[in-house]
Amino acid sequence: MSFLPFVVRVIQIYIVTRFPEAGRILPIDGRLFGEFLNQQIGFTILLSIFGASGLVANDLRTGAILVYLSRPLTRRTTSRASCWCRSS
């Protein structure tokens, strides 16, 4: 269902590009894109909740969350971890 607002906006843009006089009824401006993004926020939050909950639950079950939160990240440790990940 999250694709429905996208399809509606694409049809709206197509109609206005094809028939310029429809621009008075269906304006294409910043509000169009702002409303589109506002409509997508709900779907994004739901997807994040259901997607991340399983990942966090696995980390809690295995105790890996303690490793993540055991010490603060610094620029040096972050770059070291980045290099380690690239070499693997």
C-alpha cells in the first residue's frame, strides 16, 4: 500500500505535463513533494519498527548488545573498524 501515494503523484505529474491547464487544479510545487514525504513517514516508521525489532531482539538474546554499548567510539576505533571491515 505504500506505493499507492507514489502512483497517484506520478499520475498527477503526468496529467499536468500532458495538459498544462490542469496545473491550476493540480499544482506541482513544493507542497506536492512535502505532502508526499509526509505520507511516507508512517510507512517508514512501521517498516523500521518491524524490521529493527528482530535485529535488536537477536542482539539481546545473544548478548551482543553489551559489546556494542561497552565503550564509546572514537575516530581512531571507527577508522580501525572500517579498515578491518574492508579487508574482510
